[in-house]
Amino acid sequence: MTPENRAAYWRANLRLVACCMLVWFLCSYVCGILFVDELNRIRIGGFKLGFWFAQQGSIYVFVALIFFYAWRMNRIDQKYDVHED
């Protein structure tokens, strides 16, 4: 692998991690803490949406992000020819 490809692969990996962290931050901190009062006006299954984000939603989003990260990294690995056979 050339140094340019290595650098591009690393940038793609860091960009993916940063995007996943941003989504998780928005879901857990912004929706679960900052906008909790506004979100509590909406109910899902009898529970206030702000409470749901703080207690369950951020966990579900985190698990979904794990699967998304693995899927995207497999595609990035194939693009830069560092995938496992």
C-alpha cells in the first residue's frame, strides 16, 4: 500500500468515526439532556420522548452505530484493498 493510499484510508476511517460520534452525541446529549423538555411533550408508548432518549434511545442508537460502522468499514477496506478474505 502506498503512503498516499494509507493516508486516504486513515482519513476515511477518521471521517467515519467522527460522523458516528456526532450522531451518538446528538442523540444522547442533545436529545437526552438539552432538548428533554421539548421532547417530553411527545409520547411514545406512554413514555415521554425525552425520557426515552435518555434511558433507551441513546443505547439503541449506539448499538445501531456499531453495526453501521462495521458495515461501512468493510466497504472502506474493500475500496483500499485491505479487506480480509
